[in-house]
Amino acid sequence: MLEISLFQGICLAVMAFIVGIDFWLEALFIFRPLIVSTLTGLILGDLRLGLLTGALTELAFAGLTPAGGTQPPNPVLAGVMTTVIAYTAKVDAKIAIGLALPFSFLMQYIILFYYSIFSFFMKKADKYAEDVEIKKFYFLNLVTTLIVGLSYAVVVFVSSYVAQEAVQNLVNSMPGWLTHGFEVAGGILPAVGFGLLLRVMLQKQYVPYLIIGFVVASFLKFSNLLPIALLGTAFAIYEYFNQKKIEEVAMNAKGKGDDDNEGI
């Protein structure tokens, strides 16, 4: 069993503070599990594990996006704890995803709680905006954002450092059939997440790209996924310039049509 040092726990808390604020503001999107897990692996000294757990967790959360006041399971805690559990308990990444979900649900409910509580500040915010009290308006938003960031830091520090022995004992005490169940569930979650994403984004004109990607990924042997990623990038660039050309042709045709209508 590997242990997380106090310094690593503090680094994880600082990282969670930053990405938690980013998730609250949805600014840079560094809160995605792929990035969070990679940073966690880097802090723990196992970058390869961070990339592996990040890729699996990102697929599981690919189709889960906040909409209005609703909140899906928290991706930050999922990314951190999947890597932490896989590192400290020495379990497969698929098992770690299932074990990390309770921590993700905990942060989900904390954020929902803040959505409700912070609504009481809206009256003051409206008053500050109406009276053009910029400093007070800025301070109010700063305080609420810091509360969210500190909550992420505390939860991650407690979950990853303080409770690491309890998590290890829990994993070790699990019977084989339960551990296998978590492994099966963790293996299914990425497929479910990708399926949700396709359900929202897939359009008829993009089906050929999906088929090509499936054939390349399933029947051609590569030592890593870089060739597939480059192929996808090439298709994306082609589609971008092709769509841009279509829009330019449409604009030119519209301009000529307007000229034809002018005159006597």
C-alpha cells in the first residue's frame, strides 16, 4: 500500500481549490477529469496512472454536463479520488471509478446546497448593481467563490489524506464478488458516458467519421492512441474548412441575389 504524504495532501487541496473555482465559473474547463486526474497523478508521482484513470473517468463523465440548476456527479472529486484510490489501494482503475463515485456524489450535494444558500445574496447583489457599488458587488462575488473553492480544498484534503487509511481498510475488507462488481460497473461507465455524449452530439452527416474511427480503433493495431487522435484531428480540420467554404459560397450567392433584385 502506498501512502499520501502531508505535502502531497496539501498540494491536492490547492489543486482542488483552483479547479473547483474553475468548475464553479466554467472558465477554462481545467476541471475535466482528464486534467484533474493527470494533475493528481503528477502530484502523487505516478503520471502514467493519472493519465489512465483520467482517460477512463473522462469517458464516464463525457455526457454529464450541468444544465441550469441541475448538477451531475461532481467531475473534480471523481477525477481526484479515482486516481487516489487506484494509487493508495493498488486497485484497477475500473474498480477505483466505482469506489470514487460516493465522493463525487458528496461534492454534488454540497454544490447544490450552495446554489440554494447563495440565492439569499441575490437581493444584495441586485442592490449593489443598482447603486453602482462596484467594490461591494465584487466583494460579494469574491466571498461566495472563495467559499466554494475552500470547500473543494477541504473535502479533497480530508478524502485523500485524512481518510486514506479508512479507504484502504474498506477496499481490503471487501469480498471478491463485490470488488468484481465495482470492476464491472467501472468498465461499463465509460461506455455509458460516451453513449450519452453521442446521443446529444451525433448527427447523420458525422456517421461516416464514426464508422471510420471504429474500424481504425478496432481492426488496426497501434502501440498507442496517438495515430487515431491525429486522424480525428485531420477529419476535424477538414470539416472546419469545408463548412467554412460552404458558408462563404452561401454568403456570395446571397450577395449576388441581392444585386439582381436591385434596379428597375
